[in-house]
Amino acid sequence: MKTDKKLHSVVLASAALILFLILISSTVSAATVQSASTTAPCAYITNRYSNSVSVIDTATNTVKATVDVGSNPFGVAVNSARTKAYVTNLYEENYDSAISEQIATKSTLSTKTEEHIATGEGTVSVIDIATNTVTATVPVGIIPEGVAVNPAGTKVYVTNLGSNTVSVIDAATNTITATVSVGSGPLGVTVSPDGTKAYVVNEYDSTVSVIDTATNTVTATVSVGDDPSGVVITPDGTKAYVTNYDTVSVIDTATNTVTDTVTVESLPWEVAVNPSGTKVYVTNFGSDTVSVIDTATNTVTATVPVGSSPIGIAFIPDGTKIYVANSGSYTVSEIDTATNTVTATVDVGSSPVAFGQFIATLSPGPFANFSAKPTEGKAPLNVKFTDTSTGTPTKWKWDFGDGTTSTKQNPTHKYSKVGSYTVKLTATNAKGSNTLTKTDYVKVVTKPVAAFSASPTSGKAPLTVEFTDKSTGIPTRWKWSFGDGTTSREQNPEHQYLQEGKYKVTLTVSNVAGGNTVTKTNYITVTTNTRPGTYSESK
């Protein structure tokens, strides 16, 4: 771990606690809560030393429930339907003595302690909010820190500090469906308002990884300040604010570049944005304060004294109050955002360190989602579409990509012509609408006809050749034979010939309708024998 660095690495390696605000009724079911806008929100706080989550009723500022979770709970996020809370548990063994010394002295952990912590995989506890009980435990990577749920409530993103990865959990099955490699020491994570991007803070290499949630691949890496920890995106999705060692970086999400840097107080840890997007609040661990940033000018307009060593911060849905977890004083401060003064203090468990950007909003509009079966076949192809949208939509509009539409909830559509079809669903209710597009989602195929080209087709060894599939009929599977005993199943492979000779190349393509093969004899000519032939593929 880093020496003489921001306390981010100290606290995240030690495990911490999270404050999360979610709109939920204290006496009714989650389904009722989703439409209730007058119910006071609750603050969920993870307690590291007691391995539990405290639930604060913000109407009365009292702890109304305590939920036992895993060991060293750190992060928490709640789905958009307000039915589940996801809590990251760092590791099984407890090193409180070593960690406490590290916090006090800003030193590194001993090698032995660090190795023990870094070898144990963490877990995610899934809490049923209606009953405040743990209903599932999901193994994830090493030292899971941050956690965020996409707006549709279908995916959960967990940063694994010790694995340098992000685990993607299917919320329906509580299983990991993807693991994404990111930068060094991933910590904070948040999902864009439209659900298309996840932003991951990498503390150890001072970057932010941008993940395309459709493909689970990193599409951009943004350099920020030293030792970043927290991240939040404005409600309009145009800016991301990232806390660093003593500054806050402002990222333009359209270009993924830093456009401004705001100086705050000592050791800024976490960050939250109000519902209107006009103010950003930053906890300063080293100065026991909260900085208030005007997003129009990116300047600090107020500084609010709070408890000792604040970390976590989150708004209630209407933005009138914000809650701060004070890890040193074992309290949570309530701030009136109109006056920027502390109006209440709530005693909680030991060392509440509310990490992560988990802001409750009023019950949202729907989030469109759907499935279909089959999604590939011969014409005519009858496809049954199933609406899986959340947020209780009352109207549906389907665009099947062939010029036809439907307003049924679960339509069946017949595709008559060969082609790849992009399907859109717009789900609507009184609170708004949301559209999901699945590109080339339905493929109506005929038996393909194999064809290809290559460049170059002759040259001296070693000769690297790029092969391009030009088959018709929408093949879905490819098999290449390069004539030197090697093969590939990529659509457009790159192959290196290292031995002179004339090579016959064969391509076989297939789909559900059948297959076809084309062979080109003496297609590749390689001169000047150098060494035994090998090959590589990169495309």
C-alpha cells in the first residue's frame, strides 16, 4: 500500500462504513414505497466493528433497525425499486489494532497484515429492505470497496481493491456475470443517470476508468489528482466530480477530460451532488468539515464544521438535508442545506465511514428493459417480446426495427425478411419515460455464402496478413484454416506466416440456417524462409 498518502488507502484497506439514503417507508412494503413521495427517507450506515448496518429514520433521527451482515462492511447501495440493499464486506479476518495504528500515524500496514488482508476474498450481502434481513451472500473479489446499482436495478457494480477489478452482479440471480479489469486500487464507483457508463476511481494510479455497461469494457481512462477516492455524476450526466488528495477534479463526461480543479480542505474523501445539480458537497476528513461547491462556477461557497473525521455523505431525496458519517466521533451529522448548518447529530455504531455516492431520489419513472425469444432464426421468424421494465410503467411503445411498432406490453412480432434488426422499447408512466435500444438484437438469417479477402497476399517472412470476412447471409460462426496447420474462429483474424511457401486458405461460415465453405488455393505466397511457422491472432 502507498506510504504517506491520503487516508483513502488507509481507511479502505481497513474496511469502513457506508451511509446511504433511500426513500423507504418504515411500515409498508417496497412496492408501496416506490409510489410514496411523502415518506421520510432512511439512512443506511454500515458499522465496521459490529459487522452490522444501522438504519436511521430521518424523520425522527433515530436508529430504527440494525441488520447483521458480513465481516467489515464497507459499501452499500440500494436498487431503484427500493427492495434490496447491497453491502460490501471487505474480508473475514480482523486487524483492528494494526489498522488503528495506521490511521493514527498515516503509516503503511505491516507486510504480514497487508498480505493477510489481500488474500481473502470479500462478499456482498443482499438485504431485503421490506424485512431488513440478509437473503443472499455473493462472493466477489479481494477487498471489495465501492458498490453501485444501475438505474434499472438489474446490475450491481462492485470495486475490488485487491484484485484491480470490478465485479458485475446480475441482480435477478445474485451471480457474477462479468469481471472487468480496471486501474490499480479501484475504490469509488457510480453509474451514469442513463445507465450506459460506470465510472470507477482507481486510487493507486490516480485515474478514473469509464466502463461501457453494455459491453463491460473500459472505453476511456481519465487522469485526475493524487489518491482519488469518491466520484459522483451530476443529474444531467454532463459532469463527474472526483475527490483527490486535497482537490476535486471536474470531468466533462462528453470528452472524458478534466476541465477544472477545485481546491478544498484537508483530505477530501467523499462527494455528493444535490438533486438539482447546483451544489456539490465534499467531506474533508483531515479538517472535520464539509466543503460546498457551486457547480456553475466550481468554487467553494461555504464550509460546514461537522463531527470528527467525516467520510460518507448523502442527500435526502428533496435535497433539503444532507447526512454525514463522522468516523472519529461515531456520529452522523444532519446538515440543513438552506443554511449550511448542522441541525441534528445521531449516535451510531463505532467508526461510521460512509463511503460511496448513493443518493436517494424520489420514486423514479420507469426504466425500460426487455427480453425476446428467439433472437435468431430463418424467415419468417416469430419473436415473442417480454417487458421486464422496472418502475411500474403504464404504457409501452415498441419499435421492431422493420418499420412496424406495437403498444402492447408483451407483443409477438413476425419478421419476414432477412436482416439484423434493432429493437427499441419506450416505457412510460406519470413520472416520465425511458427508452432502451438493443442494436442488431434480432437476426433473421438465410444460409450464408462464404467469401473473404486478405491483405497482403504476398511478401517476405515474417508476413502478417489481415483477413476480412465478406460473407453474406449474416453468419454467426466462422472457422478459418490458414494452410499451415493453424485455425481461427474470429470473424476477421490477423495471422502471421513465418515460413516460406504457398498457402491454401479456407473459410467456413454458418448460422442456424446452415453453412458454406470457400477455399482459395495458393492464396498466400511467402518468400525467404526464416524459421518454423507460428501464428498469432489479435483481431
